[in-house]
Amino acid sequence: MSESPLLKLDQATIQFGGLIAVNNVSFELNKGDLFGLIGPNGAGKTTCFNIITGVYKPTSGKIFFRGRDISGVPSNKIAQEGICRTFQNIRLFQALSVLENVVVGGFLRHKTGLFSGLTLLPNAIKETDHLREEAMKLLEVVNLSHVANHRSADLPYGMQRRLEIARAMATQPDLLLLDEPAAGMNPQEKDELKEVVYRIRDEFDKTVLLIEHDMKFVMGLCERIFVLDRGLEIAHGPPEDIRSNPKVIEAYLGEPV
Amino acid sequence: MGKFWTVRIASVVAALAGCFIFQTVATNLGNDYYLRLFLLAGLYVTLSVSLNLINGITGQFSIGHAAFYMIGAYTAGILTRAYYEQQPLLPELWLVIMMLAGGLFAALAGLLVGLPSLRLKGDYLAIVTLGFGEIIRIVATNQQSVGGSYGFSFGPKVVAPWMVCLLAIITIAICRNLLKSAHGLPFLAVREDEIAASAMGVNVTKTKVAAFVLGSALAGAAGAILALNEGYLNPDIFKMDVSFLILTMVVLGGTGSITGSALAAIFLFLTIEIPRNIQTADGQKVQITLASLLMAGLAIAIAISLLRKIKDHFHGPPNQRLIRNLGVIGGSIAGAIVLSMILNATTVMGDKTFEFDKLRMVILSIMLLVVMLLRPQGVLAHHEFSWDFVKRLFRKDHDDKAEVAS
């Protein structure tokens, strides 16, 4: 643990008018972590994601990624820095095919200029083919290669969730933020998803931060959990501690799981 | 690599052949009026495909495309008036330079209007572009140096039909290449979901501005061709109607489809121009009675309602559906005629008549109405013409025959 943390929130606060959505939240993520962010509805979890990915600028406090201050940097720059996310309410490029969705993610690392694209020079063709191949590999990881040419809007819900993960993976991030990846999935789909998340962490060497409401899923998957309520931190630690923490039980869990 | 160059050379040869055919047809029309229609139809292809890049592919609702067309035309006109006499170049070469200049100025205007207003979305952007179009036109109307509302003329005229065709081909090629390579995907991603696109590392502003600049530049080049072809310009040529006509072409053809925009441009342009010239055998304008107009409206209404029912409840192979739909349309027309006879419409409504050419815009709007009711995504929707499709058609045909034989 001698190296500096991959992501560090330092007293991040964001205020919308009179509402403090995230209040003085600080936590650190080390490389290779599987980190869970939980809390009741409206606790500020997705807002946390939004300030990390540059959708909002924090009112005060700082966010460091690999030791560099990234608070207030625009979304597309943050994606280039190596943080990519999925969305709570799925945001696929609906009219595009499954493969094209993933290629958009991979396009972040493109090298040829727009002119090559407009004139379809050999290097643009080569790059396009290369991006498609890479995208195909990612689709295999999330078990979607058989529907690569379908319109993404036509996929069933669970597949759309996995496609969002593949699309985010295509940007080659170091840190992957998953916003309720298991929402609306059946138990079997959840098990598949768990496999995918483990593979992402172990084979692809990514750090994962995820928001989730399904306690069984989070407790089984994450190594550390951070609990938010009304913008404030109420607990932080390994799943066993969280499960028995009286504050968490009162605010969120209701009774021990 | 070998294949790449084969395809490239073949496309260039095909494009040149296309220009040659266009030129031959244009010069053999034998009538200046038809020649002008022919050229304008070609220019409208460029205009609608370039607007499709902004509206259809990048999803930015712009309705001021005539402004960029106008800027290109006025740039060419003003420069020709000022400098043509002092230079030794061939008229055709001058035309190319004017297209570049017109394109450049239109692109600058696109950048100027694009940068501040692209933070707006949907209707708000539409209002800004509409306003921009009007501002440009009114500025020209009040500038005495370009003749105000009377316009100004300049010489010489450079009539180069092949250039119209070449520009249309270049425009189509640019858009098609963009969609074929991964470089087109950020544009489509911005259309689909800006927030997600941004989260995937797409620079949304840069992408929108690129689309605006590129689309405007192509429209500006088209304007330069128009200017040198006419030798005369006035602000009324670029009224709001033109913007809306181009927009209608894009929407009708299928937002996002290059093939759709190009075909709709030709089709719509001819639909509003041909009725101007329909005459009876003795050279009179064609008259239409009120009764027959109402019956035509009735026939269209019956056909739409039946076709919508069919669309909701029946599925089948496309050719069967086509035959059924055509049957319904034919039936509706026949039904309307029978009805008009039973009701004795002509006698009841008297002999009030309209001139057919005054109904051009009515026909256009009814057509748009029908398409929007039956196929809101446009005639071709997102589909594109491709050689694979043609091949499949033939192969299917072949397979069918084989089945029959066995």
C-alpha cells in the first residue's frame, strides 16, 4: 500500500441550491480494488459518480486520479484520463448496432485524423478494422458476440446492461464505475454479471467502483464498501463490518442480511 | 492494398463517367429552362446531403441551410465582379477557385454560428439557425454595394454542369466515407445521446462544430456554382422557403440516410417545378375543378387510414405488402371516383376551378403529410443503398428460380 491511491476523493461536496447532495465525502481506491458504494435512494451515490466523471464540478473539495487533480475537468477528458462509467438508466446509442456502440468507446484512442476518415485512406480503414476486432473481443467477454449486429435498442434488458459495461471497457479505463449494474436482472443474469466483473478485475487488471442496491450481490462481490446516507458517510469498511454496523442497519438495511 | 487502389480507381473512373454523362445530357436538353432545372436539381442534392450531415447524422436541428448557400453564392459573386477581369485564368478554373472561396466563407460562417449556439439543443438551436438565415438575407437586402433587394449581376457566366455533378458526388462520397470509417461513429453517438457520448470520451462540441463547418462548406460551394451559373444574384433567391425545402428533403428521404436525402432532393425539386409547366394540348394552363380536388383529398384520406390499419395488423414479405398497399391506394381512388359520381359532386359544387400550377405547394405538403403519417422515419429511414443489397436482390432472385426449377 505504499503507492499512492488510484482515486482519492478529498472532502468532496456538491450543493444544488439548498440541497447538499454530497457532503464532505472522502475515500480512497487502490489499484485492483472492488469497491462498493451503497446507500438508500437519494443518498448521493450517482451524484458521486457524476462529480468523479466530470458531469458536475464539485462545489468544494478535490478529486485526485493518479495523484492529479481532476475536479471540474470535462467528461470527455476524464474518459481519456482513464475513468469510464455506465449509467443507472441505461444510455446506449440506441440506433447503433451492438458492435458500433463498443467501437465508439474504443474510438477514444484513435490515431488517424478526421481527414483520413472523410477520404477513407488506408490508415483509417485499417484503424476501423482494428477497432472492430477489439470491440468483438470485448463482446466475447460479456457474452454478446452473437448479437453484434443487432440494433442495441432491441436487446433484452440484461444484455443492454452488459453492453454498457463492454462499451465502457472499450475506452481502456483504469477505473471502471458501474452504476447499479445488476438492477432489474434475474438471479441467473446476476451470477453471469458477477463472473464478468471478476474477469474485468482479474484478467483486465481494472479497478472497479460500483453502486448497487442488491445486498447479496454487493456483499458477495465487493471487498470494501462505503455507505452514504443523505450525502454523508455513515460507514466504511469490509462487508462483514458493514453488515453488522448499527447505523447502516438503521438507515438502510433494516435488519441484518 | 491492391484491392484498395482497385476500388479507389474504379470509383474515380465511375465518378468521372457520371460527370460526363451528366454533362452530355445537360448540353443536349436543348432548352435553357430545362438545363437550369437540371442543374438546380443537382445542386439540391448537394444541399440536402450536406444538411443531412448536420441534421440527420449529427442530430443538430438546423433550419438555416440557405444562409450558407447564400454566403457561398454572394462570396463568388462579389469576388467575380471585383477580380475576374484582372486575371488570366480559364473560366472553369475560376469556378473551382470560387467554389473553394465560397466554401471557405460559408465554413467560417458555420463556425461563427456554430460555436456559441451549439450548446443549445433541439428547438432552440433551430430558432437560432432560422434567425441566422434571416439575418444574412436581410443584411444583403440592405447592402447597396450588392444591389440591395434588386441584386447585382456580374460576368461572365460559367455554365459547367459537370461541376454540379462532381460536387454532388464529392458530397455524397464524404458523407459515405464518414459513415464507413470509425470516424463517423462519434457524430452518430452525439445524435443518439450527448451525455453518454461525452462519457465515452467524445468531444461533443468539437464534433458538432465539425459537422456544421463541413456541411456549411459544401453548401457554400454549391452556392458558388449557382452564382456563376446565373451571373446574377438577389437575396430573394435564398428565402426561408429554400431552407425549408432542403429540410423537407432530408426529413422525407429519411433522416440520416444519404441515399434518402439525395433521392428526395431530386424527387421533391421536380415535384414542385414540373407542375409549373404542365399545359393542355392548346397551350393553356391545366384547370382543376373543386369537386375533383375534394375527391382527391377524400381518396388520400381513405388510403391513409386503410394503410395505417394494414401497417398495424399485417406482416408479410415486402413484395406482398407492396402489392397490397398499391391495391389499397388504387381502391381508394376508385372509391372516391365512384362516390363523386353517386353524389354528383360536379353539379353540386358548381364549376369552380383552380390552376394546377398554383397547387404545387399543396401537393408538396400533402405528400409530406402522407409520409409523416405512414412512415414517420422517412421513406428510406436509416437504410442506405449498397452493392451488397443489389447482390442480395439478384441472389434471392436466383434462389427463387432454383427452387421453382427443383
